[in-house]
Amino acid sequence: MTAFRTSLAYACAAWFAIPAFLVCACGGRDLAGVRGSFGDAGGQAAGGDGAATNGGSGSGGASPVLGSGASGGGAISGPPGESSPTVTEPPSDAAVPEPVFVAPVATRLVDDMLHLAPDGPGMTGAWGTYSDRAVSWSEPPILTSDAGSLVPADSTPVFAVTDGGGPVYEDAAQPYRRFSGAGEIAWGAGLGLNFAGAPPDGGPISLNACSEGVIFDVDAGDHDSLVQEAFDASGWSGIQFWAKSFSGLPRQVRIIVQDDRSNPFGTPPDAGGCNVCAGGGLGGCGDGPRTVVFFSSDWTHIQVPFAALQPAGWSGPGVAQRALDLSALYSVNFEVEDVPLPPFDLAVAYVELYK
């Protein structure tokens, strides 16, 4: 099979608890499938290894599109809750730019997809899918819509596929995680990875302190969910992974990384962190640094430099200019957005940090 390598290095100037899983909500906290980026909601686990989540997109406003010789990302977009615009898709692989892949001097494994849970050093979190069909951060998920489809469904395990059809890397065909769906009507769907997590101890958490009441079950005896914890990625330049669109056409995918200032389990609001009760308004959680890439119809090695990521900026003045806090990362999310959401079938394999 053909495999390509691409990089977003040129773009710097241009711009779940978990099954442990948490999806980070960027939108309003009503019970109608609010918007939120993966990294702050709940899910249920299978075999204690990790499973699913629910949430929504926190982007809102205009979707930057990867163009010829430059990538979108960093443009300030409207507050969550607005309908996402139509996503521009390239007509063929030839329309997708192929920048030079920068050979790393060092890498650190995040997940080689050999187990249900991520298995890189220090990884104690989980993978999960989420969509606009469930209340952000709810665990177990509170489904509010049956519009559209998502496979694996919200809050179910994302098992690795080991059919030999993954990218050839490190002298072997690698397993991969795949998700697909169509028809969501509020913003779209996503696949997310929480880097680290721990079982809840039954105590109060910020997610249950808002007017909606208890939407996250903190009874560790009832399920295998995990409360997100920070992961230190200091010294690393970016994250790289293999990606593919199984639909036969390239697909625009938004990459969002949540840190301690955009995740409700991070820095407290009075110390500069986000306020989970603010929903998608000023000070709200989920406005994590992001950019846009394309998943090709062939396995493609994609690099996303942390310096290329910028928040959307809807959570407050000056937020769009802040840098990612590498000492306290919570999740990386892969989101597809459009209303109604066109069919998608995407996969991710062998995730690493690099420098």
C-alpha cells in the first residue's frame, strides 16, 4: 500500500471520566447535546482498560481549511453553540498538500494500539468516541438525540483493529483505531485520547458543581471510569500519528489538544484556569489549542507541532494568543464537524511525541 508522510511544521506562521475517559465540553451545559471538545466528559470502560465518552466540539464559528502550502488553524471562531459551516473537502488526494516530513531526533510512544488502553510510558488514560448526541461530560452518557450514527457508539470501547491493514511502520503492519458515522445535526463527532487518569474516589468534582447537578458518577464501584489527570510533555516538539480516511476521499479533521487551562480538572478558575460552569461563554472550558489536517485515502504519517496550535479564542480576550502548557496536557482529540455531518470513516495508528 502507499504511505505518505506530511508535516504541519510549515503552518506555524499561518496558523472523557474515561472508560475511562473524559470529553471536554466547550459548549453550553444544557441537556440538549451541548458542544464540547474531547477531554472532559465521562464514559464506561470494558475490562478496566478504557472505553468511551461523550461530548461535543468546542470550535464553533469558521472552520479553517488546510490550503496549498499552508494550514488553517488559529483563526478566532465564534462561540460554541453556533452551527458549524460546511466543511470544504478537497476533490482528490492531489489537492491535499504534502509538506516535507521532518525526521525526529527522538520519539516517545503514546500508543501503538496493541491494547485497549494506551500503552506508552506514563499513559494511564483511555480512548473514546463522542458526539453531539450526548450531554457533554455526562458519565454514564446522557443521550439527548438519536440523530445520526457513531461507531463505536458514545461511551463504548474503541478496540484496536489488527487485520494487517494498518500502516507499515517500525518494520511491521501496525494496528489502528477506527471510527465512523454520519448524520449528527448539532456539530459533529470525535475520537479522543486522554493521556492519564485515575479512578474516582467518590468525592465532589467540578463537573457536578453546576446548575445541572450530578451528571458525572463519581462512585468508583459502579463503573470503570477515570478522572482525567495531567501528563507532562515538556521538552517535546509535537505529536505525530498515522492516519487514513477509509471512505476513499480525503477528510478534514480538527486536532485539539486540551491542557490545564482548558480542562475542568486542571488549574482552578481563580488561578487562571477555565470555569466549567461557564459553558461555552467567557471563561468556559474546552477552548484548547487546535489546528486542521487532512486524513488521506492512503495511510499518511502526520506531524502536528505544538507551536502550530492555537485556541479558537471564544473563551475570552487574549486566549487565542496563548501557548499550549506542555507540562500539563490532558487529551488529544480528532474531530469531524459539519451540519448535517456527512459520512466519515477514519482511523488513527501509532501515536508518538517527537522532537
